[in-house]
Amino acid sequence: MSRGPGDLQRKTLLLLGAGLVLGLSHSPKASFEIVKGVAKEWEEINRQSLKRAIKSLYESKMIKMKYDKKKDAITVVISDKGRKRALTYEMDKMEIKRPKRWDGKWRIVLFDVPEPNKKERDGFRYCLKNLKFFEYQKSVFVHPYDCKDEIDYIIELKGIRKFVRFIVADSLDNELHLKHHFGLR
């Protein structure tokens, strides 16, 4: 159950933003998990509380209402401001899944975000650290597990696609140190 109006607004934005997240996901398994999570959250929301949350989101310009006279229906559309907020909420819960067995490959994220985009660069670096990436160099981060979808998601949220590269490598010169850091054998 929701704890308060703010929590319900957060859930409502997340549910409305789920379509966008599905569009960014390249993995059928990840898409299924998103749909499953949305269905569970939707069941827990009381209709009256949902109406209040939608009204509040509309007033704060997180969503827009479009009225279709022909169908006598209202469509709720998430605004750019609301989309960004929903993606940020999702990012707070994001984690990279540890498989049963490591595939022996390293995921390397390199970025060179220019100074005018310092806020996005620092935010991206923070996200990588939060996802337990190893800081190989100032703008080079390494992780042992598949994380392409997560990285694509963050890149889209931050709007820095042209400044980021993603590499999958078979080996690194200081691999023993990295294996120890990540608890790999």
C-alpha cells in the first residue's frame, strides 16, 4: 500500500513512464519484469487515491490531459518533466544482476562529456558508482556483468549518448585486481 500522497504520485509517474522504459529495453526478459512489476503496483492503488494523485501531477505539470471529443475520453500523457522524474525514480532502484556464473567478459564504459554538460557528466559518474562499477580511470569504469540495458537507460536519461562508449572486453591487464575487487575467481 502507498504510504502517502507523494509515494502515490511517484508510483503513478512510474506506471505512466513504464511504456517509455519498455521502449528503451532491448531485452525481452527485462520487458517482462517491467510489465510484471507494473501489474503488481497497479493492483495496490486505490481508485480515489489515484484520482487525487493524477490531479496533483497535472497541477505540477508532470502529466498532460488530452480530451478526445469523438470518443468522449480523456487520455493522460506524461510530460517531458514527468518523464524525466519517472526515469529518475526508476534509476534509484536500478541494480545490475549478478549471474550464477560469470561469463569472463568485462564491460567498460568510457565517456568524454564536455564541460558545458558538467551536471550530466557528474550525474552519470555518480550513477556508475552507485551501480558498483570500478573506477578504472576518471572517465573509464569497469563492471564484470552484463549491464548494456542499464547503461543505455542512464545515457538516455542524461542525454549524453554521443559522449559515451560501451565496450565488452575479454581481458584487462590488471584483471587479478578487478577479480578480487568484484569477488570473482
